[in-house]
Amino acid sequence: MDPADSAAGTVSAGRSTSTRLPPGDIGVVLATLRARRGWSVREFARRANVSEGQICDLESGLRNPTPAVAAACDAAFGTGRELVQLAGPGRRDARAEGVVEAGPVVAGYERVLWS
């Protein structure tokens, strides 16, 4: 095992340079990889060339990474394209899952208010 991998809490698979990803959604994975390396949010953001706020949003699940941000995170962690694949092209914005169309809600309140 490579000493850097040992210190980071990762295991390389044979000749592969990829890092085994921990289980979980992309935010959990990013936070776990960062913690294994002992990086602060600031250090991770610097290495991935993204803002600290964006890292916080990703790790907390408020946002999903764009393919470009996932690729930047892959480059920072040396995970090949594993984070790009985990983020996937079919992922929706995390906040969009909680959006409700207002039409039926408003119509329901109108019935209550005007009856």
C-alpha cells in the first residue's frame, strides 16, 4: 500500500491509481474523502479550484456538482473519473426535488378561503 494512500485512509486496487470511494451520495463521499486526507474546506476548495461555499453546498447536499466541478474534485482527490460517474448526467439539482408546483396549492387555499 502506498504511504500516501495509507495516510489518506484509501486503498489502491492493483495498478490502478483510483481511490475506492466510500458508500453514500456525492456529498457524503466528498466530505469523507476530504476528512480522510485531513483537508479543511478551504484546502479542498483550493485544490479543486472552486469556492468554499460551493464545497459546503455539495457536502451538505444542497447542490449536486456539475460535470466540470465533479471532474475538478476527481483531479483534487486523484479518483480518476469516479466522482464524475457518481454525479452522473441524470442527477437533478438537489433543491429541485423539494419544489412543489404552486398551482394546486393555491387552488386549495382559494377553496378554503372563499368557501
